[in-house]
Amino acid sequence: MPPEPSPASSPSPASGRRGLSRHLVDLAPLRASPAFARLWIGGAISGIGAFMTQVAVGLQVYEITESTFMVGLVGGIALLPMIIAGLWGGVIADVFDRRRVLIVASLTAWASTVALAALSFHDQHLHADGTHAAVWHFFVVTTLSAVASTVSNATRGSVVGRILPADMISRATALNGISFGVMLTVGPALAGVLAAGVGLPWTFTVDAVLFSAGFLGIWMLPSLPRLGERVEAGWPVLKEGLAFLRRSPNIRMSFVVDIIAMTFGRPYVLFPALGATLVGGGALTVGALAAAGAVGTMLTSLFSGPVARVHRHGVAISRAIQVFGVFAALFGLTTLVATAVEHEPAEGWGGVHWPTLAVLALCMAGMGAADEVSAIFRQTMIIQAAPDEMRGRLQGVFVVVVTGGPRLGDMYAGALAAAVALWFPPLLGGVLVIALIAILTRAQRAWREYDAQAPTP
């Protein structure tokens, strides 16, 4: 009989808990900064409403036009205004009190949500008579919302470095991934349920109500004026930020690789058509697929303990985006296979082809997880490698990339889906993402050698 293991050689429950805690997300930033905690909690709650509205707008436009291309135009039309808002919003965040900038931008975004609710109620009234509201009204209001959100997000990103110590930035970024995952999980799923149950107008209305939680976190921030000498907002400040970006190959590369991933690997604009014509389930399927991506994001953030021990951020970002491309290609391949399956799609869960939905949801979860790994290290790189007086402008460019890239992706996917088939954009895009990231990583030595222990922009 083999001897029983001695207590010294047996793993104790305490050591098991310590091992698990090394892999779980670190909550220290919430304890270290009450201001960050309030901003984080409020942002998560209001963000649920924002993602509800994002899904609801797509459903509303598809209901009016029955066109995937028109759904893609929702983001495409807002792209140029968002680029301008990101660049100048970053300038504003670096010149004025960041708390005041957040308040004005957030109130503007809330007013646009109220306007969307009013437009949707108007469309519901017209639909009872067999007509619809003009779709361009939704394009205009959605663009206003996108502009305000871009300024708000650029400013919010530049605030974190002021209210937390430098050694907690990566952990705070991982926590932001959890809140983002909650938004992406609950928001789209709730949008699908509300749209199917009480209608799109009330879905927009719920977003307007949830706004109050996020605004409270912003209102309670301390004053955050510019550090250093006073400057006037204008072209010289913007030019200074762009010149810094030209001298910062690692930060610039972090933007380029994300644009590639979001442009070619993002299938969200296809969801309404998949729910209506291939998978079935309508709005419920749209919410389920979007929520599946968020589950991957949230689980990655929940088990993000090891991120503080990873220092080769450039390599980590490249590998994560290539995994993202693999799942995007699998999404397209699954959609191609589903076209050969005999199925009569219909609204509601009874009209869903469950095997197809399950595989597509798994692909979305994988994409969400890989994208979150990339996002944690990209955001940490920007905050650690850039001085505070540049963070607003760089965050402005970052927000343009992370919000503008998906809009390019919506246009790419919408146009190719209309020209070829629903399966073609993600299958081709996934292959392009894998190949382009491999080429760029091999070509950029500084990116491969980036070390967070000695961050260089």
C-alpha cells in the first residue's frame, strides 16, 4: 500500500484559493479609488442601455428598410463625424477640466436617446396605418449620439490615469473589460427581449432611464483640470498630438492592428438578416448572438489575474487578434454550412435552428474573449507609454479606432453580404485578419520587443 501523503505535500484549501485568486480579476483598483469605483459601476449600468440602443437601432432600420446594407449605413454615415469628434474631443479633454467635458458630452448623448425614443414611437404610430417614418431621421440622431459618445469615451479613458496609480492601470483595464462584458451581455439580450415583448420605442426609453446611473458617477468625480501650463484649444494642440503619434510606433501599431480586426472580422451587422432569413428567432437571435460575444469578453476579464504578469504586450495583442480572426472565419464557415440546411425560420424561439445558433454563439464568444485580451493590453500600453498631457488626444484617436473600425466593418460586411452572401464577409475577413497581423508583426521589430516594464510609445 502506498504511503499516505504527508500534510506538507498535500495541497491545502488555502493554497488552492490562493492559486485561484491569481487567475481571477484583481479588485484592488476599486478599493484604491472610490472615484474610479463610482465611474466603473455607473458606466456599466448606463452602458447596458447604450448597447440596448445600438441593437435597437439596427432592428429599427431593418424593420423600416428590410436591408442589411442600410443597417450597415447606420455606422457608415456616422464615421466621419466620429473621426472629427474623436480628434477634437481629445484636444478638449487635454485642455479643459475633464469632469466638465464628460458632463456636457453625456447630457448630449442622453438627449439623442430621448430623440430616438420619440422617433420610434412616431414610427410605431405610422406603422399602424401601413407606413414607416423616414429612415434618415434615425441616421441623423444616431450620428449625434455617436459624436457625443466619442467625446465622452475619449475623456473617460484619459481620466483613469489621473485617479489611479500607474501600477494598477492594467488591472483597471481588465475591470473595464468586465463592465464592458456586462454591457455587451445584458444590453443586447435585454434589447432582444424588450423589442420582441414591448416594442422598440420602450427599448429606447429604458436606455434613457438607465443613463442616470452613469451620470451620477461622472457628477461625483473630482475636478480634473489640465496639468502644466494653460493652452488654448485649437489646431496647434491637435497638431502636437498628431506629431507625438507619428513618433510613437508602438501606440500607432496598436491602432492599426485593431482597425484590421474590426474592419474585416466583425459580423454584427449580419445579425438581423441571420435572425430573419437563416437561423430564425428574429430579434431574440440578434440579442443572443451579441450577448454571446459579451460572455467571452466578460469571462476573459473575470479570469484576467495573469495580465499583470504579462510584459510583452505587442506579441500578446498580435496573437489575440489572430485568434479573433480564426473565430471570425469559423463564423463565416458555419453560416455557409447553414445555407444548406433545410429550415423554415420564424420569429420567436420556436423558429430557431438551434445547432446553427449554438455554433455561431460559440464563435462570437471566442471573438469576444480574444478581442478583450487585445483591448486590455492596447489600453494599458496607451496609458503607460504616454504622458498625461497627451492622453486625451491619444484616447481620442483610440476611441475613433475602436468605434470607427466597427463602422467600417459594418459597411464592409453589409456591402459584401448584399453582393455575395451572408457567409462571405466573415469567412474572407477572418483569413485576412490572420494574414495581415502575421505580416505586420514580423515587419515591426519594436512591436515584437515592446516591454511593459520599460514602456516606450
